[in-house]
Amino acid sequence: MDRDYEKEYRDYHGTDAQIKRRAARNKARRIMEKNGKTHKGDPREVDHKNKNPLDNSASNIRMRDKHANRRDQ
């Protein structure tokens, strides 16, 4: 059975709430690049300590290894 990517986008990825969360995660990455904590091509990911991507306060974001970051979920 093939995945229906168009349906996935329409039903989840394209919702207003998900678009805002994705934009906030991208903004967190730009904040970390601006502060010199990471750079393009760095394999690490930005982690939101309280798991809320809309909270980009300095005390809530940190850089973590991709494996460690995804293991917490």
C-alpha cells in the first residue's frame, strides 16, 4: 500500500497549528545559528526541553545529538 502524501499534508502537515509549530522549530534553529551554537551542516538538532516548539526562550532550547533527541519521544 502506497502512502498518500497529498492526504497527509491536507489532514495534518497543512493545518494551521502544525504550520505554526514547524515555523517555530525552524526559528529555533535560526536562533541557535545566530548565537553561534550551531552552523549549517551540523548534524545535531535543536531540542525544546519542555517539548513545546512554540516556546523558543533561551532557557528552553539546546542542541542535542539527533539520536538522543528523537529517543526521548
